[in-house]
Amino acid sequence: MSLPNVVLSTIRFLSLTAEAAVGTVKADLDAGELRRELLDLAEQASDRVEHIAQYAIAGLDDATRRNYIKADVEWLLRTLDKHAPALRSRLPFAIPARNDVAALLETATAG
């Protein structure tokens, strides 16, 4: 997979996860609950998306960008392992499948 496609896939997976976290928090609020860790997750995912764009705009070399992407995808795998049940608890949000994220990690580090 080309680096631009790796970048876009990573952005997509992070954005889906942030969207699910915010949607779950909204549903929690409607139910009179709040899970701060999901707000933190959404904030961190959004921050990672911003950094991916920043590195592309800054013209960092491909190897450096792949290292940053690798760190972002590893974070996403850990986050999904920890929070996937919570992200699916209220509504069936479309979060990335773990095997798709793991495949992206392989692709991101192969370049």
C-alpha cells in the first residue's frame, strides 16, 4: 500500500474511533452517565489525525512519517483492545475491526 493510502486509512480509522467515542459519550449523557475516558480517547484520536496532517504538510520524509503512523496505529490497537466494548455499548458504531488495524500496521511498517 502506498504511503498516501496508509496515511488516509490511518486517518479514517482514527476518525471512526473518535466519532464512536463522542457518540457513546452523547448517549451516556442522555442516560445520565459520563465516561471521561471516552472523551479522552476522542481527544487523543483527533490530535493524532491533526499530527498526521501536520507531518504531511511539513514534508517529512517517508521513513519518518511511517514511524509516526506506526506509533498511531499501535496506539489505536491498544485503544480498541481496551475500549471496543464500551464503544459498542450504546449504539452500533462503525469502529475499525482489530484485524483491519493490525493489517494496516503491517502495511505501514513494510514500506
